[in-house]
Amino acid sequence: MKKVTLTSQARRTFRGHSRGFTLVEVLITIALIGAIGVAFFSFMSAATSALIHADERTIAENLARRQMEYVKAWGYNSTLVGNQTSYPKITGIPPGYTICSVAHNGSVVDMGNVIIGIPWDSANNRTATSNTGLQKIALVIKHKYENNEYKEIYVFISNNPNWALGVKITLEGYIRESGT
């Protein structure tokens, strides 16, 4: 068997005569690791916030589409009260979410267990004062946060900015009377 001999530099290293790291090198390393850690956690925070916002929008969009399909399946209601008619809201709305309607004057209203349909004049692309056989329904989904403040959720951009001023984000749909 052959005997292994260490070089003089290796001997000094194992005996404790090595130079090691200086304080400046250690501080620079700690600062670099800290900067990378802050950047990483900032990225994670932004990603989490984006994920929460996307989840909120998805729930809102699904609620609005579900409500519109429910109204379409319910059928046309020609009875007008105050230049509008009402349709029942869907059940199973998640806690903190509210489905609101856009009234004849363009304001966002929560009518409890109903949403409203507005008679629509399609020739002039505006609200009508009598039954025309066509109703427009605009929904705004709101989400209540822990601090009890509501936030209007992006659902679908309205295609008619002149109607429902102040309501920038709605899901709109129409329901027709069967004979028209």
C-alpha cells in the first residue's frame, strides 16, 4: 500500500493556518442574500395578489353568466313596474358576493332577491318607456371585503358607454318576448 503525503499548503489548511473570509466578504454575502430574499418575497407577494384577483374575477364572471342564463331560462316578463321588470336571482351566491342590476337611470342597485330588466329600444340603442318586446339586463358583481367595503368586480366590459354612466364594468344581455 502506498503512503499518501500532503503538500505543505494542504497541511497548513488542516492545521488552522488558512486565511478564511474577511468581515467585508461576509457582510457582502449577507447583503446579497438579503437582496435576493427581498426580491423573491416581493415576487411571491405580487403573484399571490394576482392569483387572488384572478380568482375573484373568475367567481364574479361565473356568477354573472349563471344569472344571465337563469333569466333567459325563466322567460320574458312583460309586466313593467316603474319602467322595469324583475327576475329572480340565482341561489348559491358565495358569501361576500352580491349581484346588482343597473336601473333605468343608470345607477347600480341591489334589489334583494331580484334583478331588473329594462325595456330596450334597439333602433335607437337606448332605454324605452314601454314594453318593446326586448329587455336589457346589466349586472354588476360586487365583492365585500373583510373591512366591509364593496368592490365592483371586472366581469365584462359594457359595449354601450352612454348607458349606465359610472358603471364601467358590467355583463349585459338581452331577453326577447317570444312573439317578437
